[in-house]
Amino acid sequence: MNMKLLVWHGTNYIKKVLYSVIPLKIFIPIPSNIYIVPSKRCNAKCIMCLNWREKNPKELSLKIWKKTIDELARIAPYSKVNISGGEILLPGLLREIAFYAVKKLPYTGIVTNGFLLDKKMVKKVVAAGFSNVNISVDGNTEKTVNMIRGREYAFKTSLLAMELLTKEIKKSKSHTKVIIKPIVMGLNFHELPDLVCKAKKIGLQGVYFQPIEPIYNSKQTFEELKKSALWIQQKDKVKALDIINKLIKMKKEGYPIINEVSNLEELKDYFELRERDQKVQLKHCEIDLANLFLLFNGDITFCGSFPAIGNIRRTQIQDTLTSPFAQLLRRRIRNCGKIDVCKSTCKINKSIFQQARLFFMLNR
């Protein structure tokens, strides 16, 4: 066990607790989860995202991203880093950013649709030492996955990627974890238990569910989402409730579901599958004390629902975290009214034990 890692995260957690009670600058923790999104470019045409429609999206240079990654290596050497897009394994800039990051930040993982993970790329990814490879697969049948991802080869290529990764990891005795991240929605909820079974059969380390949100890079509201085919419809709610209960049962039986039982239970409220207990008090959001997002345009942000606190083209991350404007936003985040509908895996509040279990599952 790496004692420096334990001491760093322990100290950081104490700062987080202290800052939540006494919001002084000296107690501001370094985010333990850092999400890098260097581009919108993508080779899929997902129905829940409009990034792929953007022609020639603007991107920052590799020099800027290297400088940012070097700073992260100094101030957050033990933070969990996830790099996504767009599609992070597209040739050129995105791929270079990912492979540079894993050299500097040992707890770096990537999110990919798996379309480019042929035998050659699988060998490179595993040899690079990424802590985890998250593959976006949203169902257990060719019809469903191809429809959601907008490509007729989506299911076959993603499935092949999972199998190739598993074989190469076993062959090379790598510690890289392979995870699939399905987005739960009205179009696929009925296939999710079978998808978990498939993940177990292939030998994947986990399935991490997150619910559908308003279409990415669009102006769709949450109310508009609930009226769309992506939402679980009224006629399907009883069946959906049974499916979530089945997933909870599978979790307790040892199937590789990463979500905590409490998180799966919250899906019932999110999709309005049961009457909500009005006595349950909403928690204060503390996303700013755990997470940081670095976006394609350089923006540094705690959450997409709030303005950026800085930009990597102009400011150092460490200075930005302690700026007066960041302090103001932290106070606003505490009382955010959206916490009840923030169920993305990157946003949900986790206890120290949940955070530790997830971190060491991905990095042991």
C-alpha cells in the first residue's frame, strides 16, 4: 500500500470536512476527482448528445494541455483523473493528451466508445498503464446499442473491444480495469440485468450506471427530457421498478455493479417510479470539494450548472481554486436546487467509504 497516497487523501479529506464547517481558504482541498474533456470531436452519433454535429470544434493546443497536466502532477499527484470527449482515442491531439497524462498522473483513466480499440490500440492502451478504461455501452442487444450510438457497428465493435482488453490485460498481467458505463433510459432499461451478466461473463471489473440527463450540448430542459422517448414512460414504470430491484439484488449477490445500493435506490426517485418521501431532507451539494472539470475551451469549472472559475489559458489551477470568485460559487453550490436531479456518476455525493472503495477498486 502506498503510504504517500493514503496520507495525501487522508489530509485532503480532513481539509474537506473542515472547509464544509469553517470555509477558510487554508482548508480548501485539492479535488480528488479531475475530469479532463479536451474536445467535442466524436466518431459516434449518439441520440443523447449533440457534440458530433459540431463541425471542426475549436480545441486548445497540445502545449497548453501538457502545461496543465504538468501542473496537475505537481498539485494533485494522487487525484483520480478521467479523460473523455468526444472520443479520446481519435488520432492526433486527443490521443496524445491521453497518453501524455497517464505518464504524468498514475491514476488516469479514459472513457471511450471502443470503436477504435482494435488489437494494436488495445496493446498500446494496456501497455500505457491506464488505471481504467470505461467503455460506453448502453444495452445488451445490437438493435438497442446501434440505435442509441447511431452506428450500425457500435455493438459489435464495443463488444470486441471489451473482449480484446480483457485478454490483453490477462496476458500482460496488467492492473488496468475495464468498466462499462451504460446510460439508463427508457430505450434500454429492460436490457440492463442481461448486460451485467455479460460483463461478468467477459470478466469485466464493473458496470457503472448513470441515468439519462438532458441531451448534451443542447438547450433541452429536464421537463422536456421527461416528455421524450429517452425517459422511462408511465406505462413502463412498474417494469422499470422491477428492473432496478433486480439490479439491487444482483449487486448484493456479488455481480460487478459499481453503484452503491443507495445510488441504485435513488434511481427510483429520479425516474419517479415511486412516491417520494417528503420527509427526506435534501443534502447540500459539495461537488466543489471533490470534483474539478477542465473543458475543451480551457474553462475550469466545478459544475456545468455554474460559471467557470477560470481558464487554463490564462490562470494556474491552484490560484483559481482559491480565488474570491471560486469562494463565491462554492457558497452558491451549497444551496443548489438541482441536487435532487444530479445523479451522474461524476456528480453524486459519496461518503468517504464509498470514495475509498471506488478509488482502490480502480487502482489496486
